[in-house]
Amino acid sequence: MVNTYGLHNKNWVKIMYEKRHKWAEAFISGHFFARRRNTQICEGMNKYIKGYLKSGVKLFELIPALDRALLRLRNKVVEEDFRSNNSTHVLTTQLKNLEHHATTIFTDSVFEHVHKEIDRVGSLIISRSMPFGSIRLFFTSRYNSNNLQNEYTTFYHPKDNHHMECSCALFECEGIPCSHMFNIMKHEHMTEIPSSLVLKRWTKSAKSDMQTSIPMNNVPNEAIEFARYTLHINIVL
Ligand SMILES: [Zn+2]
């Protein structure tokens, strides 16, 4: 583009090129962004906050309004946690063992995405596989497709906690196993998702297993109890 349009002397282009590792898809692929790679989420938050701010709001009215908005968000999180921990899902895929295991470990909102990946396995085949030292290399393609561009390669480490690395990089970007990994789990007759492919932050136990290292000597008992029962933080005294 620089050559075609003669942009060698444009400062803005030079600066953007220097920062390419922070914005260009080719460079950021494979980096973890906790599912926050587009502006849709912050725009959604802007809209939500505006709902609590009437036009011409005074400065002294602003903080209480923001507090109300935050309180509502926190209540929503507590409701979602309750639903995650106290509801069961109807299993709809053919990989029932893996799907059931996913329902027991992932929160509801993460399970929705994991479920889509499990569902996609139905349209995938392992076109070939080969040993690669102590690991195995699998090639996954779409059923009834001759297009090699749609082929993904996955390294499977049976002796390293069944860890996998896939060329689609979904696990590295979003922290959930991709359909190609689930296809290999099916091939290997696994009934549970390997722990090496479960990101702690997406699990139901992420909060309850959290420990604090804050010295507790001067913290009032009421605050400790609040953290234990409201924030589900496991405090070690
Ligand atoms: Zn993949």
C-alpha cells in the first residue's frame, strides 16, 4: 500500500506501521484478549451508563448515578453466578460426555461458546495424522470439502497433560478449546476436556478458589465476612 500510493513520507503511516504489532490482525493473532477485541463491548457499556444519566445531570448527581449503575451490574453478575451454579443444561450434541463435562466446569456464558465449538465437530473430519516425535500431528478439514485452505493442523501432546495447539489459535486468543481440538478428543475417545485446555478464569470455581494475600490484621471482621459470602473470596487468615 505504501509503495502503491507513495506514502513513504507520511508521518501517520510511519507511526501506524511502527505500532503494527498492536493493531494489525496478522500480528495480534494468537494473543489472549479475554474476548475483548472489538469496540462493541465498550460501546455497549457507554450506552448502559447513559441510561442512568439524564440530560443536564449535575456533578453531585453523577457519582450516585454511577454507583446505581455499578450496583445493578454487580447484581447481574451475582445472578449469573447463581444460575451457572444451580442450573443444568439439556445436552444437544453427540459428544455428550465432553458436553456434560463442559457444563460442569465452565460458567454459563462461556459454555455457550464452548457448546458451539463442540457442535461444529459434526462437520469435521480428520483427513490425516502422523507421529511427530512424542507428539501427534492431526490435519482437520471440513466434511466433503477439497479446499486445503480450510485445513487446520493440531499438535497433540498425549504425555503432556493431553495439551493441544491448533493453527486456528482460538485457544490462545479466547481461552476456549476449538472445534478441531474437540474433533481430536472424539478421535481419542476422551470423555473429559483435558485440564490443560481449561482456562481457570472461565470456570465456575474461578472466584471461590481465589485467595487474597492482603494482611488481615487490621481488617474488620464484617469486611472479611462480606468478602467471603458476597464476593466468594476464599480468605486465608
Ligand atoms: Zn483449531
